[in-house]
Amino acid sequence: MKKALTALFITGLATGTFGSVLAAPSSAQLLENIGIGAGAGIITGTVVGDDAGLDDVINGGAAGAAVEIVGGDDSSLAEDAAIGAAASAAVGTITNDDSLIENAIQGGAAGALINILGN
């Protein structure tokens, strides 16, 4: 399981890194934010006491996509955190039976990280 998570994490980072080189600027930013969100999902899944898994990667990636699509380039830290929290909470209800609060925390952390790294 640990090898699978490592492979997913590295794949997400590679997608964000190489996608930003090969894709159009708007697509590159989207892929980068999905990669950052997926990485943040794994880390926050471990921190909140959840076993980090594919659901955490999906929740974080969804938060990253939502921050890019809804928030855009001029959104504040609080806005990006709120967008990430809402997206991750919504996707979390589909991907697992965990707490809505834990999913929102994961998405909020991903949104905040994207805002910090993007500025």
C-alpha cells in the first residue's frame, strides 16, 4: 500500500511539473494545482489520523482543481481555503464515509497551500 501511495504522489508531482512545461499556460496551472492538492491531501490525511489513501489524493486534487477554476489568480488566501474546503467536502462524500469536517480540513489546507505557493 505504501508503494502505491508513493507512486501516486510521485505521479501527481510529475504531472504538475511536466504538465507545466508541455501544456498551455492555463492547463499547466490547473495540472500544477491538482498535483499540489493531491500532495496536500496525502499529508493532511495522515495528520488528521486517517490512513492516507487514494480518497485523500482525489479529495486534494479536486480541491486543487476547484481553486484554479473558481478562484482564479486574484483570489485571497481565505477564498482559496474556502473553495478547497467546499470542493473536498463535496467530493469526500462520494469517495469515502469519513467525516465531512476532516474532508473540509484537507481541502482547506490544499487551497491555502496553493494560494501560498502561487504568490
